[in-house]
Amino acid sequence: MPIKEALLIKVFVGALAPPAVIRQQLEQHRTLHLEKLAGYRQIEAEEFTHTETLSLDETLQYLVLRRGIRYETDWVEWCDEAIGLLNAVEANGINSIISDHPVLAANHE
């Protein structure tokens, strides 16, 4: 199943835009995912305080909620990583970033 996410496309072709524009998009996306995450965490705190006594239906609902929490958490972490890399590229240049980043360095060899 292909992933169709507008932000990923913008980042993929991000060299065509000023880094500040890409950073702004990432920060907006991060904020949206933080808000969703907070909402999911509130549901978890209010509705699933005693997970050891959940019925099968409740357990399955909780499982789906946990997936939503993980999804939003992953987006926030990815946005943080992308923003950090953009900031570092602006400060130090792309070559130093590639050599300092373990994933990028391994893929650049």
C-alpha cells in the first residue's frame, strides 16, 4: 500500500524551496501531531485506567488507541529529526551532516 503524505513529498523535493519554508511545514505538521497525540493520551487516561480488567471489546479498542498513539509519536519524532537536520545543514553544511549522522553516513558510502 503506497503512502501518500503531502509533507513527505514536500520534503522529498525540499531542495527546490528555501529551508525555512520546509522547516515551517515540518513545524506545523509536528504541532498537529502533538495535538492529536495529546487527545489520544487524554482518552487513554480517562477511559483506560485499568487495562488489566478490560473486556475483549475494550481491549481491542485500547489496542487501536495504542496504535494511534504510536503513529502520532512516530510523526513527532520524525519531524524533530528532520527539523534538527535542516538546522544542522544550515549551520554546518550538508557534508558534515552526512558524516555525523549514523543513518545518512551508512547510506552515503
